[in-house]
Amino acid sequence: MNSKSELQIKVEEVLDQIRPYLEADGGNVSFVEITSENIVRVELQGACKSCSMSLMTLKSGIEQTIKRVLPEIHSVEAVNLPSMA
């Protein structure tokens, strides 16, 4: 993909809104990709990588915020967290 899609730009704008809350706890999040199934993949960074609450942060914080703003997004996954499967 040569240029950012409109959806990617919107996802990154939502992440920018969430980022100060993560940074307050020593963490961060970076955008990785949006799949063809509209699954957003992110990488948790800093304290968010190793925190025991990182899955809750991902699902209850990041995913819910993105889906509230962008209902076309189906889910959010962290590429550096173990899968729930």
C-alpha cells in the first residue's frame, strides 16, 4: 500500500486520542495494519507489553474506543500479545 487509506488515517487519529492515557502508565501503542477483514493490528509498547492488564486495555480500552468511532472495524488485535485461542 503506497498511501495511507482513509480508514487507516481515522484509526491513527483514534489511537492519538488514546495514547496519552497509555503514556500516563508508561505504555504506548503503535498502528501495524488493517487486514482485509477490517481487523486492526497494533503493537503494545512500553509497560503495556508486559502489564497483566494489557489484554483488558486492548479490548476494553483501545478496541471499544476504535469501534465506537469506526463501527466498520471488527476487532483489534495486538501482534505482540499471546492469542486467546
